Amino acid sequence: MKNLAFKFPEAGETKTYGYAGELIGYTIEKQYADESTWKLLVDQFRYRYDVDNGWRGEFWGKMMRGACLTYKASANADLYKEIVKTIKDMLSVREKSGRISSYPTEKEFLGWDMWSRKYVMLGFIYFLDICKSETLKKEVIDAVKGCADYILAHVGEGKEKSIFSTSQIYGGLNSCSILEPFVRLYEITGEKRYLDFSEYVVKQGFCSDMNIIELCLEKKLHPYQFTHKKAYEMISCFEGLLEYYKVTGEKKYLKAVENFADMVVKTDYTIIGCSGCTSEFFDNSSQTQTEEKEGVMQETCVTVTFMKLAAKLLSLTGKAKYAEIIERSGLNALFGAVNDENQTMEKAQGRKWVGDNLILVKHGAFPFDSYSPLTKGRRGRIVAGFEELQNGRSYGCCAAIGGAGTAIFGLSAIMKKKDGFIVNLYIDSELKTSFKGGEVKIKTIAEPYGKSGAKIKVSAGGEKFRLLFRIPSYAEGFEITINGEKPAYKSINGYFVVEREWQNDDVSLAWKAPLKAVYKNGKVAFTKGAIVLARDERFGDVDLPVCKSLKKNFKNGETIPFKAIKNELFKSNLALKVKTDKCEITLVDYSSAGKNYDDERCDIAVWQK
């Protein structure tokens, strides 16, 4: 296995405060503490409710992965108890053959069955990272092996089904994403048959009509130019390929994943840190993001999955550009999707197709919204991945995945290295861990929505190690002092690297992140560091033109004067006023804008005419 450059903290080692910490707490209270939901999601396997080629089987594993990551980020004892309960409940649905599927046997290995089995395996595997019982751990490993061995008996080279015949959807991208749990199972057990199947999947190239691994090595086509452009499933496949690289050491696979991520950032990464402005598909959204569209855009599943891929690349390569993805996507697209204003979501359509007829199904509130508008529009329009369950209940894909994103954001803030520690995100956070027999405590005080810079307290009792500080790409005049003096440092991969004997030291990081205008395709948006600002209908017409007026006085990327204000109308992290020649507009952070989507007046706009 490849050595990681950086590692996430373990449960109990880290705490996240501020808005990011509030959102982690929100997922525990509003989602993971709900035992009835866990039982409902396990019942999809107990009674095999996916008789219509659905994806009800994805929900449990997605939520379990997020819950386990959230436990690592919080060490919440009640959360751990709920996790253990649902793990034991899920173990109870195993068939004698080892099979765990939400599909009846006569319909298995079609539609979304492999995709859902992937999530069952991942849910179990993520639990192994936090499991405190060796007996339970062994039972879980046996369950994952049973799931895998049942697949191996039916799918693969010379078997009754090829990987592509298990799904006719999106060129089989969904089925090929089974790669990740198979590689991780090989890491856990060392049993070669799981690596052999992983190699088989990799050789298929993830897609039935083009080898997208080779395409990413060549970099001649971008993801939006591939035959199948479904963003979420494609990113999931490359997560698996990165795991495959870790166990094989074949550098071309790391190169393919890095190229894929680079191409997404270049052609399909919007200002708020998501992809796909044509529903959930890569569509050259770096350019198309300013277009007014009738449909939904920028799925929360895509946001979280790209953050997860970036976190894995950060761990392997130590490159700051991946921390930048986590920061921008988290602070804007992801945080904006959290339903922390506790909307009923009555206006968000739960859609079900009956033949050629679209039926709207009533549903309750979910912890995450599914889509993030950029031009004039509202949140809370449609529940993505909507499935009717039982007893009047339902669920959606983005609702199930969002908590993994809020946890990863917190876990990424301060990470561990073999020879020290690294500060990736400047938020209120704390790491307390053992190091070379002693104890190290690193506490960061920062406000990403407020004044630029950060204060960091390092307590280490004279231990010598490296401490890395990320240099944000947007930071102007970045400076570092330790106990009031400028230290000796090196700059590596976008980080300031300071190596010294750390006692009780005060680190001060200073930079400027002014408000700037970003012009594209005849429209303007506003950024302040990694924070994207938006108009909100509660302050007035979001269609009021400002672009031409601004462009007369301020060039692209030029600093815009503003006045910070107190938001008297609703809760926001940042509110400010900007004057143009013709009018004055009020802007708030995107993560707070338009979260009143139960109301009639809830339009927002990032890109403005």
C-alpha cells in the first residue's frame, strides 16, 4: 500500500467549531440520530423492495459512510451507539449465500443493483475504521466477503455476466464503481481474488463504449466530451481507481485520476465548487454556468463526491490544490445545500414515473437540498434520486450523501503527517493527538466569512516536527509570524513549511482577501477569497442589472469597495452592500442565500446581468 502524505485525524482527536461545526452537529441531530430512518433503510434489504430496478439500496450505505466519517469528526458517543445498532440490524439481513441486495434474486444484477451493493460494502468498510469491538469487526469483514464472493460467483471474466451486462445505464459507470470496495476489501484481507476482480474492472475502462481511463491519460477529450457524462458515477469510478493505485503502485493510474480531476476543474467546476449545469451531467459548466436554464443544476451528490476525491488526492499527493477544492466546494455549494433553516420542503418535487406519466409524491423534509442554482432561481425545487419507500416515507440520494461532505470538511482542516502536521483550512478547529510519545495540540482560530487571516496556538512540549500552512491561491500578501517573528520556512506544493522545536507558540497568519468582481459571458459575480456572494430576493429584485455599470469602473478581478452590514432580515454569515453607478445592491454568502425555499420569495442569483 502506498504511504499517505497526510492522514485524517482519528475519532476524538479533532473538533470543529463555527458554522462548519454547527453543520456537523446538525447532521447528527437531524439525520443520524433518527433510528426509524436507519430501520427503514435496512428494511429495503430485508424485504427486497427494489422490484422496479430502483436504487433504494444505495441509501443505507451512503448514510453509513457519512455517519462513520461524522463520528471521526465528532467522537459523539450517542452517534456511535446508533451506528452499531444499524450495523447489527444490517448484518441480520444476510442470506445464507452471503448475498445482501435490495433486489429480489430473479431481478438481480440489473439496473442499480451493483451500485447499491457497492454502498452496502462501503458502509460496512467505513465502519471498520471506527469499530471498537474486535468480535463485531470480524463479523462485518465476513459480511463484506460474503457480498463480494456472491458477486464473484456471477460477474466477471468467463462468468454468466460481464460488468457491463449488470447495468444498461450510463455505459455501466454505476456498476463499475464497485471497484472501490473490492480494492479496499483486498487491503483488509490480502485475498488475491478481490484484487483480481479489481484488475478486471480496471481493464474494462469503466464505460461500455469508450475506455475513459485511457482517455484521461491522453487528455485529448474532457469529461463533458465523453459518450456518457454522468458526473457523480464517473467521479465514483475514479475514487476506486485511486484505491487501485494505492495497492498496485502503478503510477499511470494516479496520473489518470489527477488528470481527470484537473480536467474537471478546468472545464466543469463552477464558481461555487460544483459541476454540471445540465442537471447532473458534465456539460462544460465552467463556461455554461452563466446561462439561464429551466432545469435544475449542480447536484449535491456531485459536490460531495468530488470533495471526497479531492480529499483522497490530498492525502496521497500533499498538493494544496486539492485542499482548495474542499474549501471552495464546502463553503459554498455544500454548505448552501444544508437544510439548517429547517424548511418543510413542501415545494421540492418528489418525482415518480408511472409508465409515461410523471407523478408528484408528497414527502417530508430532508437534511440536504439537491441542487444549487447560479442564475436567478430558487433552491428546493426537486428531490434528486427520489424513491418512495414504505409507510408514507421516502428518501433521496443527496439527502443520504450530504453528511459525508460536512464531515470531510471538518476532518480536512488539520491533518497528520508522518513527520508533523498540516493546516489545510482556516476555520475554527482543533487537533489534539499523540506524537512520538508526547502530546501535540494545534488550535486554529479563523473566520472564513469575516476578517482574513488566522491565529494558531501550538502546544507541543518542545517536540521537533514540521508544520505546514496552506497558502490560499486567493490570498494577497500572505505572511506568517511565530511569536511575533518571521520564521525560516520553505514553500512546497502550495504550503509554507516550518520545522522547529515547538513549545507553546503563537502563529499568526495574515493576508488580504478583498471583494472582487468576476466577469463572464456578459454577467458578473462577486467573490471574497473562497466565499461566493449572492443576491437574495428578500433584499429586492435579483434581476436588477449591475454588470455594465460595474464594468465601467472595475476590471475583471479588481477589488470592489463595499460596506459590511448587519443582516436584519435573516441569518447569514456575511452581508455587505456594493454601490454601482445606478444602484446599490446587497449581497450575502451563498451558503446562507435562499434557504427560505418554503416561501414564495426565495430567488437568488450569483451570476448577475
